[in-house]
Amino acid sequence: MTIDYLIIGQGLAGSLLAWELLHRGCKVVIVDNGLESASQVAAGLINPITGLRFVKTADVDSLLPAAKIYYTRLSDFFAHNFYHEQTMLRIFRNPEESNNCKKRLTQTGYRRYLGDITEPGHPVKSLLTPFGYLEQKQTGYLLTRPLLTSLKKFFIARACYRSMEFDYRGIRLGPFLGWQDIMSKQIIFCDGYRASHNPWFAWLPWQPVKGEILTLAHGNDLPGKILNYGNWLIPLNAHTIKIGASFDRNCIDNKTTQQVRDALLKSLQEIAPQIHTTLIDQQAGIRPCTQDRQPFIGQHLHHPQLAIFNGFGAKGSLRIPWYAQHFADVLLKNVPLLKTCNIRRYETYFTGQCCS
């Protein structure tokens, strides 16, 4: 079989890149081992303004419109609404947060994302807001698991999906690039945090981070909005919520823990002490984060027929649509790859190792 691109991994990065290349007329095959990925576990939260200082995500003015358009097109194609735009209530935890927010509201480019501040003394249904709260705009969440399931069925129906473990040692670099019965112009690794063990790209400064989230049932006594109170809460429907997420850079596995469960529930109780919840599910995933929080995209320094499209971290739902289109332009139109995501920014880290 001769194709244009062999894509390794069917998380959100691999799926959207494959979708983009297929719709541009390329022949693509995706190889995935079927194990649960961070994309499947992720809540898909999209939040343009984050952190204690209310910092606007870099390039969000381009990333967010691209994401909305992309997910709308996918929703139309599959007749399923994958992206839900929903207001977020940012509950201030101290006066400093409130003051930081007020300063941001005076700065150009923030008003489109930050709404009105409600001062203390005007509580929200079932919530404690002793320092007030803010309405954040243009926030929402992506239903990542249903989207990936729909895309997998799409790929299978077009005979461009293989469920198997990818063996790096099976790559044949020359005279023609190959793997098993496939001859390809390029192999693109979208293998999530596992890329930190990928013998071709392990030299990059990865910082994988484990995160756990809970799915809870409740008695319809919360406002139907996304909440941010140090952790986040997403209302899936009138009686079901997701809360999260933990950040663990030391224990990199997919095991859930009682310690994190207790901490997430305690954090929720601090802002909603009257709420009664029942645990439905607890999940853990590993985010493919990078040292500088920018994606890792580009060709291997010694073997340009091998490439990577990875490292989107906790903001994958927001970033990946724009970058999938950009990388497709790089591959098909010779558009220069942005320096901020190009793996060549770390070429001094490269030791010349390869798969043996």
C-alpha cells in the first residue's frame, strides 16, 4: 500500500490532522493501539483567560475562531453537536484575584473575553462568593470522546485506520520510507505523552503531567454554567457535572487515587457546601506538556521523512484545530512552520540518537 502520510496516534491531534489531510486529498493511514488517551479523558475545556493574573492565551484571537469554525464543521458533518459554548463564572478566592481582574479589564483586547464583575454580597445559587466573581465570555467545552469515536468510525469506513501497536523498530528509512506493508512519504507521530519515550523524538524537553477528573451526579442545585474556583466544574446536563483537574508531574501513570478524589471533592464543598453529589466515575490521563508550553511540530533533524505533531498539553482543544491547518499548509504548500512551535528551537538538545 502506498500512501502520503502514516499518522501514529488517534488522539485529538492525530485525528484532526488526519481529517485535515484527508479533506485536502491526501492518502492517510492512522495507526492506534486503542488504549485510552489523554484526549479521551480530557474534559475539553476551552478558556481563553487563565491563571491567577488572568493572562490571555497566546494567539487566542486566532486560535479560538479557528477552533469554533472547525468544531462547527465537524458537528455539521456528523450531525452531532460536539462543542458547547457556555459562560464561565470565575469565583474569586481572595481580594488579589479581584484586583488582578479589574486591572485586566482596563487593557486592550481583554473585554471580549471578560464580562462584568459581581461584587461580594450578591451570591449565586448554591455558591459561596465572599470575594465576588466574574463572568468570562467565549468559554466552553468540547465533547472529546464522542468526537473521537465519530472520527474513528469515519476512518474505519474509509479503510484508513489500523488498530495495533506501532513498533518503532519496524520503520524502514530507505530507499523508501516504509512500515509493515505501507509505503509512505512521511510518518507523523501524534502519540501523546508516549512521545517522551519515542526513540526519534525523546530528546525534546517533554514535561508530561498527570491529571484526574471526576464525574458526579447532583440534585440540580448548581447554576448551569462552567465554574472556575481554582479547579473547574462543567455541567454536562441538569444532574451531571465533571470537576477537575489535578496536576501531577511526579507520578506519571493512568491510575486514579483516593487522595486526588478527596481533594477535588473538598474543593467543591468549599464553594458549594450544601451540594450533595454521588461519584459516577474517576479518570486519569497524562497530558503531553512541553517545557515552554508550546507544541512540538516539525521534521526530525536527521530524517525529515519522520515528523511530529504533538505537545499541545492542557489546551489541546483550543490549539489543535488551527495548528492542524497550519501544519497541513506546511506539508502541502511549503508554508514556513512557525518558529514558536518548530522543534528546531531545541536543536541544541539533539544528541543524534535514533531508533536502533
